[in-house]
Amino acid sequence: MPPVGLFLGAFGKHPGWGDHFSLGLQTRSLLMVQQVFYEQGIVSLVQSRDDRWGKLSSDEVNPFGHVFLWHRGHQHVSGRLWASQDASGRAYFPMCVCVHSVGVDLSWLAGHVWPELASLHGACIQDTTDSVDEPGKRRLSRQAQVLTLIEESKERLRVLLNLRRERSPPDLGMDDRIRLLHSTVSGQPMLEKLPQVMFRFRQCMADYAPRLKEWNEYDRADLRPQLLRLPVGQATPEESLLFWHCFLRQHLDERATMLLLRPLHSAWLDMIVGEPTPNEIFCLKANARKINVEPCANLEVPSDFLALASLIQEKFVAGEPAPPIFENLDLINPGKGSPPTNHGQQKRQAMRARWVSRWTRSAPTKWTKILLTGMVICISGFVAAIWGLSVVKSARVKEASDYVLAPSNHVVAIVINSKVEPARKALTSDLRSKVEAEQAAQIKQNYQEVMRRADAALRRTNYEEAKTYFDEVLKEIPDDAVASTRRADALKLQEQAKQAAEKQQVYSRLMTSAAKAVRENRLETAAADCLEALKLKPEDNQATVELAHLSALREQARQAAEVAKQYRAAMAMAQVAEAQKRFEDAAEWYRTALKLDPGDQPAKEGVLRAQKLEQLAEQQRTYERLINEADGALQKSEFDLAIQKFKAATDLRSSDLHAVEGVRTSETRKEAEFHRLVEAGKAAMERRQYLDASKNYESALRWKPDDKDTQEALKWARARLMLWGNSGR
């Protein structure tokens, strides 16, 4: 199996780069496209001194915006280019994305790779970095955007290549070929313009004809590239590339390169055969006013070439190999060992054109071949008749020598002397049998060929084409049972395919609806859609897997709903407890809610709030207890205890007036009691009641143990009490 590969690359100008850039040019073909097509072609034309593009008037300029296909041997490079600019705003050069394909059919490229290039084109021209303010960051963001788009396209192409079938359908189907041939160009069908285009093609491309002996005798680079602008009618850009590639590529040597350029918004296609130079790349920006779309409109085409052109068109529509347009060009051999030069090329082309014209006029046409075949059959019959007559009678043989055979198309007429009637009848019967046998063989061959094509169409599931072939057979042989049966089978298969397509369409719609319902969290609706899809395709694995996934999602949703219910209940209980100032219970309920939803912020805040409120409540209870104890101690004249309790209360609430006032009152009353006891002691000393004085002084020292005067007064009272008793002198 030949190697298969797709290689995506990009180059040119983009707002994400300050100058020319290139990405992913991993193959020699991609590098050659950049070098030959972009650097040596576009860049040199823009920067040339004569400024050929700059000299074009406004109505002669065609802007950048093309699709192209470069055929190189058994490989293709297809791509798109469009007008772009760099980060500095210079808009002279385009940006180009292209794919180098190896071992991949052109029809597969048209169906899969070309739409991907169109999608990549549309994504690259969209600027999603308007929200970035800084120019440097915006430029880097644009680069990242392009790199991401290219990598995503590579991944999609890799998946498509893995799913590719080894055999692809033809580049263009029969219906597409007929439609494009009958499309109008300047008010005329394309079919009427093709002979002139083909004749012009034969004149311009003679150096690139197949099987030329001098091709290998010198470097192909010495061959001058040829440019031909072709009409496209109402074909899309991709269809026009396929049409002209399929129509003209078979007439060129397999070693010749062919570049097709189709503007996206103009009705022509440029074909460059050979290695392009700036002279040919000039056509990119030159519109129909500068390079005529119909250079061969007034070209006189010889009548014998018209027959060849008609045959080529018939073969093209049927999808069969066409006769070479350069018939008998291999007779041209201008000499060996001397490479052609530019000044002698026109002379060689003229000589080849004369040979082609001479051979075309002398080449056998379809009817000439039929006449020659009839002559051969008649001569063979004549020889057989002479031999038979020689056995019967020599005189009859002599008279039979006057026979003259006149072939015309498929009928053989005999002019004979009336004296040899028996021999004439025998000869006529023999010739008629041979002609009928030839016709029967031809009919059988045609029948087998049409049936083979019908079978091939059935294998391709092209039931409409197969039905057309069977109708063709039944038109010639109405009672053919095989064709009738196969046609009925084709209609049955077509109906089955139609029903399968409708079922697949409904199935795809249901699966799409199910996927959308899953995204919108409508799991019951998604499950119903999957069940309907399984009814259509019970063996489908995708719907079964999706339904199992939905069951798991529904179970998860049920569990999540139960957890959410418990969470809401816990939060409600916590709020009730918090309102009732049962902060410890509230904190516990908040913790329960947090276990059900560990990341829930309201539950976290509730726990912290409840704990803080619980601490505040505990402080309030302690404060009230201290105040009550201090008030009781003050009432009992336990001033130290009262002061201690009041100060502890002020530690909890430093600005509380009751506690501060309690401390002050307790200290005042303590001081007053101290002075009262001291004065009472002094009075008792004056009355010489030393025992009472000692008691008063002791009581006063209980309030101020460190008071020196009171301590001395107590010693003095005790000394007097010991000397003189309670009532001294």
C-alpha cells in the first residue's frame, strides 16, 4: 500500500506577526509552494522595480482571494489565500493555508480537506482579541489564536484520514459532469466553447504532451511554463478545480506539473502548466480586463478536430479514458541531445501543430473504421467464394471474378453478373451470416459493458445511475429478464436506502435533541429521546450507552436532590435556633449543613456567626453573674470582694457604667469605713477603752493592712491594754 499522509502549513502575513511568517512547512512540496509561488512569485512581483501589479488600473485589479490546486506527480497541494496584513498594518501580501496530500484521491480531498481549509480561512480572518488593550499582548494573543486554529485543524484532518476508505468515488459524477458541461458562459453553454478551448490547449501545451521522446533528454526547467485562462460558468470554485483537472490533466505528461488558480469572487480559472514564474503568477491580481477569459473565442477550429473534441467530450461524460488530444505528437523528434531554448520553442510548437493538423486530417474517424472493417469482411468472403467456385466449375470461377464489393457503413452490397446467380446467393448468405455474427457480438459486448457499469453503480450505492443503465438495456432489449429483475432490485434497494436515510435523519435529530436536553439538565426529556432512538435502531450502541449514562445522571440527580433537601432543612433549623438565641444549637445545625455541602459559604458563615454569638452570650452571662455577686458583696459591706467582682465585670465590658460606678462606690465606702473605724479607735483611746480601740484598729487594718499609722495606733492600744487593762488611768 502506498504511503498516505496530510501535512498542513501556513505562511504569509497576519496581524499576529510583525513580518512574513511560516508554520508547519514540514515537506519539500510545502517549502516549494512557499518558495516558488509566494517568495519568487508574489513577493517578487510586489517588490519589483517595474511594479507590474501597481501599474494596473482600478478596473483591472483582482484582489487576493483564491483557491488553488497544484498537481505534482502523484501528489497534490491544495490551499487558500486571501488578503491580509501584518501587525504594522502593511497590506501588500496575502496569507495562505495549504495541505500537502500524499496517496489521497482528489475526490476525497474535495469532500473533506477543502471544506476544512474553508473553515480555517473563516476562523483566521476573525479577530477575537479586541478586548486586549495593550498592542503587544494583542499581537501575542492573535498568534496564539492562529496556532490553536491550525492545531485543531490538524487534529480534525488526522481523524478524517484515519476514517478514510481506501477507494473513493470518482472526482466528478456523471450528473455533475453533464451539469457543468451545460452551464452557461457568456450566454453560451460550456459545451459549445470546449472545442475552441481544447484546440487552444493543444496549441499552447504541445511541449507537455505525453510520451514525447525528448522529455528526458534535458532538464524540465528549460521548458517554458504556459498560462491559459479558462471559463467556469456557474460552477463553484471547488467544482471548477475538479472539472478542469479531470478534463485536461489526462492529456498532459504525468511528469508535468499543473497549477490551477480560481478566484473566489470571479468567473474564471487560470491554469499554469510547468514551473510557474512571476510572469505567470501575475494573473493572480489581473482580472478579465487585463487577461481575457476567452482568448480563443474567434479561433477557427478545423472540422476534423471538432470530431476529436466531440469524442473526448463523450468519453469524459461516460467517465472513460479519452483519446489523446495530441494525437501522433510522438512523431516529432527535432533531434537528440540539444535542450530547447526559449527562442526556438515557438518554431518547435509550430512544427508540432502542423504534424498534429496533418495527422488529425488523416486519422481514421469512427465511420472510416467501420468502412475498413466491412471491406476486410467482404474481401474475406470474396476469397472464400472464389475457392468454392473453383471446386464446382472453372468457368463459373472465371465469371465470378467479375464480382465487385461495395462496403457502406454496416451493409455489404454485391454487384454480380447475372450468369453466376447460384454463386451470388451462396456468397450473400455467407457474408450476411458474418455481418450478423459481428453485430450480435457487438450487441453482446455493449450489453455486458452496460451491465458491468450498472453493477458498479450498485456497488457504489448509486441506485439512480444503475437504474439509468438498466433502462438503457431495456430500451434496446425490452424483454431482457436479467435487466428487468436487476432494475427492480435497484428500485427496491433505492427505496430501502431512502427509508434508511430518513430513519437515520430522525435518529440523528433525536440524539441531537437528547444531547441538548442533557446540557440543559432536562434528563427526563433526554431519556425519552434516547428511548425513541433505540426503537428506530435497537442495535445501536451509541443510544444504549447514552441511555445508561442518563440513568447514572438521574441517580446522581436524585441523590443530589436528597442532599439538597437535608441541607435546606439543616439551614432552616439553624436559623430558627439562631433567632431563639440558642446559638450552640444553631452552630451544630450549621455544621450539619456544612457536612452535606462542604463548600457552602452560607453554612461556613453561619458556623462562625453562631460561635461568635455563643461567645458573646457566655460573656453576657458571666458579666451578669459578676455584677450580681458584686452588688451582694457591697450590700454586705464586703468591699474588697465587691471591688474584685466589679473590676472583673469591667474587664468584660470596660465601658459599662454600672461596673465602673460599682468599683468607685465600693472603694469610697471602703475608705469611709476605714476612717470611721480609725476615728472610733481614737475616740476609744481617748476614753481609755483600749480593748475597743484595739478592735476598731484591727477592723480598720482589715480594709488597709499596710497603713502605718493605724498599725502604730494598734500597737499603742495593745500596749496600754496590757499595762492598764480595759479601763486605765
